[in-house]
Amino acid sequence: MTNIKKIGLTALAGSLVATSAFAGALDVTGTAKITYVSQDETEVTGNPYSMSQGIGFSGSGELDNGMTINYGYTMSDAAFSSSTLKLDMGDMGTLSYSDGAGSTGISAYDDKMPTAGEEVWDDLDGQANGIATMSTHNTLGYTNTFAGIGVSVAYNKDAGASTEGSSKSFALTSGSIIDGAEIGFAHADIPGSTNNNGEDQDTVYVTYTAGSVTMGGQITKLDKSA
């Protein structure tokens, strides 16, 4: 009996070592941005310059069955920004769990317009009204491609203590209809504080790339209960 216990402990230690080694290494990337915001006479005066920094960690590994695990963690100004864990199942698609990333569903397509930096509303006084979005914290996602059509689904269960129900969204995209063009549609069902004051969101976009130039147009509709 003593020998059997020793064998069991040895096997357990070996499996723990193998699991630790499988984690692999994380790649680190960083960005820094200096921003100048012009202000008119009616706005609060102050230093128009600001600086922001971002650090990202990413890693991946392959399971014995051929599936791939991907992990990402982002920091903005030395504070947590977002993290994502993905399971790539090959032809069966990719499952994901994200916190603040907005990588699936309507949140991944809230603004598809070409830009040299951030979204078109970046560096304004605040986010403009009419932006399609749902909760991206602790969100389950799924992506795959069927017959040339990209499918992206997001599910966020009980987004907050004051929210009645769960947020759900999906997106359909295609880049094969016209050479150089991408067309997409996304819809979301966002719950409110009760079953009767939720919000429906729809967005449609098209982008076209010719050489180094990309053009695009997008329209979003928010159907609020109020």
C-alpha cells in the first residue's frame, strides 16, 4: 500500500509539472499616445495635452486534440482594461470568454469606419449618442464562418444588479460579395430595469478598400422604450 501511494504522488507531481510547462510564455506589447484637444472659449480651460499608455499580454497553446487556446490581457495607464480567453475548435468555431474586450456580437461592430487611431468619437467631450453597445464584462462569445458568412454571437447573463434579464447580440458579415468590400449587420437585445423597458439595437456598415485607401459608411438605430 505504501508503494502504491508513492507511485500516485509521483504521477500527480509529473502531471502538475506538465500542466505548468504547457502554459508557455506570454508576449508583451505596448503603446503610448500623446493627445492634443482643442477647446473653444465656452469650454473649461486647462492643459490640452495628455498622454496614455497601454500594455498587452498575449499567449497561445495547442491542446492534444488539436484545439488552440488563446489568452489576452490589456492594461491601460497601468490599470486593468480587458482580458479574453478563447478556445479555437477549428471548423467548429471559436468559443470565448471576455471581460471588457467586446470582441463578439454587436460590440465588435459598433464602429467599423476606417481610422488612423481610435473610433471616430475618440477625443471628443464624451461618447456621442447613438453608439450600439452591450455589456462586455463576463461575456460568452462564439464566432465561426458558414458558406462565406461570418457569424459572431455574444451573451451576457444578468448584466447588472439593476438589470432584468440578459443581453444578447449577433452579427453577420461578408467580405466575398464584392472584391475589396466588407458588409455587415448586427442586432442586440439589451434588457432594462424591467421586462418592459429594454432596448433593441441595429447597425449596418459597408467598407471598401482600394490599395492603401479605405472608405466606409455605417448607420445605427437604437430603439429605446422611452
